Amino acid sequence: MKHFLVLNLLFIAGQLFGQNNKEKALAKGNEAVKLMDKGQTAESIKLLEESMILDPDNIDYPYEIGYAHYATRDYQKAIDFLTPISKRKDVNDRVFQLLGNSYDNIGQRDKSIETYEAGLKKLPTSGKLHLELGGMYLHTKEYDKAISFYEKGIDVEPGFSSNYYRLAKVFLNSDEEVWGMIYGELFMNVERNSARTAEISKLLYDTYQSEIKFTSDTSFSVSFSKSIIDMRNTKKVEIPFGMGVYEPTLMMSMLGEKKIDLNSLDRIRANFVENYFNNKQNKKYPNVLFDYQLKMRKEGHLEAYNRWILMKGDENEFSKWKESNTEKWDRFVEWFNPNGLKIDDKNKFIRTQY
């Protein structure tokens, strides 16, 4: 019985000692991050090394040391430090991301790609690693490969915003702006109120401006898709979504309009949602974004939402509207914050669904 009590006391003491060490390690680690943010890298690394000794099972401390070397552009040291922890069972995608970036920065592109691919074998649902591989092929202008990785990144991790951002930028600078319009708006819902959100808001507005042309007082044209139709299949010619659904629905929604600005775009977008569902396009082409727009229309918030989406295209006009519609804007914000677009494995969108 005495031995049993002694062993239990030793076990409890060991637990308390271990817990105290973890707390000390965390305190040092937090201080190290603050020092790193101030540019005091050497002091930061010293504290992180102490944290590693106190809590050797925590992968965050060696990762942060690797990041410290990366931040000071000592990429080889970062590689030397990150390579061993990339083999750990508890490795996360940030380790492979930083390791691959380090190889890329010393000009070893093949090794960088190999690192991201190795990471995906261990962590196939990582949006970050799909993003990095997409970026490698975007850099070499292999756009189809880049797009496929970005879209796969959305498929496996739909709540990760950066793949939407990259796809929006790629498509809004292509002949297939239709997908950029959808990915861009999805991005703004996933990542709200950042510098990138503002950038995409302006891009969406500018694309409406550039791709809708009024050719006379009674006629206009839209050009969001230039897909090539495959005529080799003589039994069934499938008209692409952009040309066969998006553009015709948009044109139907523009009747009576004479110019493109925030006010007319609000009306056009509201009409688009109504026409899309009235014509039952949602049956063949379901879309979580259009579902969400319809929900806001029913809740009475679509007018404010449309202006939030496009505000950076004309900030003066947005400010005037907001000043005249303070109550409407405040009700929208109050509703929008807890009722954002739900994006998850069961509720997501990628172009290949069509």
C-alpha cells in the first residue's frame, strides 16, 4: 500500500510538473511571437528553443522557429529546421506550406512541388496545399492546371478563402468572367472586410461595367463567356452555363435599364435571382450563392447586400445611399453578421458541378 501511494504521489507530481512546464512553454512561446513581430528574431528563437525543451511534444514551437528563419530570408535554415518535423505524425499543412515556400525561394521549384505533393498525401483535405500547387502552375502560366488545383482546394476545404480569391482573379482576367463573378462573390462571403475583399468588390463592379454595353437607347449586349461549343457531338450539343444560362438571364434582368451604376446593378441583380428561380434554372444548375441571394431577397436585405458587394466600385455613391438608408443598412448588418452564407462540405460550389 505504501508503494502504491508513493507511486500515485509521484504520478500526480509528474502531471503537475508537466502541466507547469507546458504553461511555461506557452508563456515563452507567446512572448516569442511578440518579439518576432517586433523584428527581434534572435531573441524570439531563443525563447522558442526554451519552449521546445519544456514542451517537446508541441509542434508549434519548432514550426515558429522555422518561420522565424523564413521571415529573415534564411531559407536554407528554415528548410533544415522544418524538414525533420515534416516527418512527424502530428505534422500540419502549415509545415509543408512553409517548407515548400522555402524551397521555392531558393529556386528549387521541383523540390517545392514535391514538398506540397508529399503534404497532400498526408493531408489530402488541405486547402492551403492545393493553393500552393495552384500558385506554382499559375506562375508558369499553366492556367488549366492552376485552376484545377484551386477548385480541388475548394472541394476539399470549402471554408478556406484563398482558393476562391485566386480563382476570381484568374477568371476575371480571362474570357470566362462568369466564373470570376461567382467565385469572387463567394470569396467576399467567406472572407469579409479584408483588403482582398475590397479588391474583389471593385473587380466585380468594374467587370459589370466593362462587360455590359449599351449599344443604343433600346439595345445592349453582355459578354461574360466566350466558351467554345463542341459541335462534334451531333446527337446533343451542350451549351455552356455562361452562354446558355447566365448571360440570357442577365439580359432578361436588364430590361428597362439605361446605364450601369450601383442603383441599376441592385435592380439587375435582384431581377436575376428572381428570373433564375422562376425559370427553374436552379433545378439543373443549383448554386449556393444564388440560393443565398434568394434568401436575402425574401428577408428584405438584398438591396443592402448588393451595395456591400459592389461598394468599392463607387464609394461615393455607396456613401450617399448609406446616409439615406441608415436604418436599412443597420438592419442588414445586424442580420448579416450571424446569418452569413454557410459554406461546408454539403453546401459548396465549384464550376465542375456543371
